[in-house]
Amino acid sequence: MTEMIIMAGGAGVSPVVFQLAIFVLAIFVGYFVVWAVTPALHTPLMAVTNAISSVIIVGALVAVSTAATSSSGGGSINLSSGLGFVATLLCAVNIFGGFLVTQRMLSMYKKKG
Amino acid sequence: MHFEMTSNLAAILYMVSGVLFILSLHGLSSPASSRRGNVFGMIGIAIAIITTMLFFSISGTGLIMLLVALAIGGSIGAFIAKKIPMTDMPQLVAGFHSLVGMAAVCVAIAAFFAPASFGIGEVGNIHGVSLLELSLGAAIGAITFSGSVIAFAKLNGNMSGVPITFKGQHLANLLLGLGIAMLIGILMKSGGDNQNVFLAIVGIAFLLGFLLIIPIGGADMPVVISMLNSYSGWAAAALGFTLGNVALIVTGALVGSSGAILSYIMCKAMNRSFISVILGGFGAEATTSGGEKEQRPIKRGSAEDAAFIMKNASKVIIVPGYGLAVAQAQHATREMADKLKEEGVDVVYAIHPVAGRMPGHMNVLLAEANVPYDEVFELEDINSEFANAEVAFVIGANDVTNPAAKTDPESPIYGMPILDVDKATTVLFVKRSLSAGYAGIDNDLFYADGTMMLLADAKKMVEDIIKAL
């Protein structure tokens, strides 16, 4: 009986499967949310999805952090942290550019009168 | 008080930023809520960045690198966002996609060479699943990058929009795709101790992205940008699995499905199947007609005629197309509409989904010209209204009004949903010349009884009409 409860609680299930569950559910959320977007705002939608997909910057930051934690070089800039630097920079262009251009577009949408 | 960022707290904060991203897209369901949605998105990404900085306690050299990268990248991004003309949004978005793709490639390679920091194993002994995720993230990212660079070049006019095709193209792409799959298999078997295999995957994917987009013609670009939008999402999701990061997984799924839905909407609006767009070549044989065409009589009108007809109408529907933006006539058109409204005419706008060069592009261009969004209607909402309108004022649009899409099964655009402008009492058609449209098809509407052709540059014609009003 306790075993059953533990299984229902997810013990022994690989974390990847949990991540997959989140992923699949998020696709459904995305499906419904995006269909609800008014066609008039499809261009801002693309600009903002572009900005948020730059959350890949979290991966870039982990790569940058290897500069400080690398045991061999003691804070030297290795290949990974260098790539992390480049990725952070590219994501920053996207995040600032994407959100600001979206804001600029959205501020133009006005009602009658 | 000592503050410690535990894994659980970090996971919860990443979830919060994922929820904020959902809310930011949800805000776009109406212009009124959209600005708040955008702010949610900004907060979401700020939370994700700060959480990561604290959790990995980035300090010293790493912190300096991070701040420098943020400052440089942020300034470039802010500058571009401020300066870019709205007509250039398609190439801007394509350009931004290429950056996401490149960032994904960089992160994947970094993780491959420093797996311990990413918690996915040791150099030469990376977990099998992680290798799969890394390879997919890197490959999709690379395809997004090179594909977007080509899309940018085509949209920006650095490269002709004419499809580039060669014999055996599809076979070549198929083989490259299979090659990537095979190399991923080899990599997973070896536990990731063969760096060359990983770099080969990235290299082939770059080539594949390039080859996938060069055969696609200018007319299909709205589908291509949407598709690349989707790819950038899937690349982010793949890396989200590697990092076990909920924010990244959720965002990847949202962006991936968003791009896929937009591609679907664009394909439907052009009555093209997704497969035929991907296979490319559309627009290659666009200019075969000519010469032998019989000269048919048209009714030609002046700006004064147009002003007279519209002033005496009770309802005018303006149908703008991309030609309007090319002629920079948005502002003049809005002025004309204002004048007509002063005369007591009901003026609204009808927009076809592919009126611009990307989804929703024409709406942005009209919004920029201060056209209120509640005067702008989508195809399915306005099509029944043309029968009640005295005048349909078509400016810079052509194929999206062509009745051949309904009547001529031989026509390349047969089956494409069109705006029923021919239902209006009079059609005023502003056009530079009588040449065929983007898809290279003659338009019977030019010769119809109820049509008056206003042959001139769009901006000049509208300005003349304003003077005559």
C-alpha cells in the first residue's frame, strides 16, 4: 500500500520524465494562449516570443560561471566561459531589442477618439 | 540575515518566470492588455537572470564578463529597437532569430566542453540523454541561425528573393538530416568523448539551415519567419532539458507552438501546404505570362473622380497591401480617411493575413500611421461588409483581391481566401501600372465594370485625392 502511494508520488521516475511532462503541458498552454492572440498583434507576438526565447541566457550564464569556478585555471577565461560570454551578449541584444521594440509597437495601438 | 539560493527555491523562481512568460503572451489577446503583458515578460526574464546569478554565485571574472556582455548587448539591442523603421520589422525579427540560434549553439558547445558545471557528467563521459538534448539543441540552433541569416538577407534585399534551386536539392537535404541523426547516435554510444563528432553535427546543421532556406521564394517569407521562430523555441527547449530549467522548457514550448501556429495561419492564408513551402521553388516561374495577352479595356479615373465618388459614399472600406508601405503612403491614407470622416463617410480598413511581409505586419504599419485599431478588421470579420459598401479602396494590394482565387481552378492562387472587394458597388484600384501582382497573375478585377483604375504612385494619388476633397 505504501509502495503504491510512493509510486503515485513519482518516486523512481526519472527527472527527465517530469521535465517532459512540463514540456508537453506547456505546449498545450502555448497552443491555447497563442490562438487567443488577436491577429492584429501577430507581429508584436513574434517580437516578444523572440525576446523570451532569449531566456536561453540562463545557460549562457552557467557557461560564464565556469570562468570563476574552473579548478585548473583559477578564474581564467576558458573555452566554455568565452562561449558563454558570446551567448550572453547575443541574448542581451535580443532581450533588450525584443522587449523594447515590442513596447514601441504596442504603444502605437490606439483606440478611436 | 543570510540568504541562500537553494535548488528548490531556484526551481520555484524559474517556474514563476515561466508563468510570467505565459501571462505576457496572454496579454496579447487585446491591445488594451498587451502593454502590461510585455512588462510581465520583462519581469520574467529579470527573475530568471538574477536567480541564475545567485544560484551559481557568479563572481570575480565571471561577473565582470557577464556585466560587460549585458552592457554591450543591451545597448546594441536598445539602439536597434529605437531606430528600426516599422517596414523593416520582418528582417529585424529574422535577424533576432539568428541570434537566438547562435546563442543556443554557443551554450550547447560550452556545456559539451564543461559538462561538470552544467551537472550533466564529466568530460568524455556525459549522460546519454544529456548528449541527445545537447546535440538537438545545437543542431536546431545552428539551423535556426543559418536559415535566419538567409531569410534576413532575402527580406533586407541583400539577396534576391528568387528561389535558388538545383538538382538533387531535396535528396541532399535528406542526406544531411540523416547524417546528423547518425552522428548523434555515434556520439551517444561513445559517451561524448569524441569532440569532432559533436562539432561535425553543428557544422552539418549550419549547412542544412542554409540549404533549407535558399530555395524558398520571397512570397513565402511570412511562413519562413514563423517557422524559424518555432525552431528557435525548440532549440531553447532542448537546452532547457539539459539544464533541468523549467523557465527554459516552458518558454521553448510556448515559442515553439507560437511559431508553428503562425506558420499554419500564413500557409492557410496563401492556400499553400506547409510541405510545399518547405520544399520551396515558389515564384520561380512567376513571369511566364506576357506578350500574347489580349489588351482589354479598363476604366481609368483621376484623383478628382475618386474624391467625388468617395465623398458621396456612406461607407468606404480601405484595403491596404504591402505596396502601401513601399510607397510610404500610410500617413497620407489615414489623412484621406480623416477627411472622409469629416464628410460623414464611414471608413474602415480590411486586412488580409498576408497583406504585409510577416504575420500582422500591416496592422503595425497602420497603427504607426495613427489608425485606431478598432477601425481595422480581419478578413473573416469584414468580408460580408463589402456588399454594404459603396466603395472598396484598394491600395498597394492585388493578389489578395483577385477573384480568380474563387473562380479559376487553373490559377496558382485558386483556393486562397480573398477579400470580396468586387461585392462593393465601386472598386477604386490604386496601382502604379497594370502589371501582374506578386504571384505574377493577371487580375480580372481591373477590367470589371464596377472598377475604376487610379494609375499612379500610391502616395501621390492619395495626396491628390486629399487635395480634391
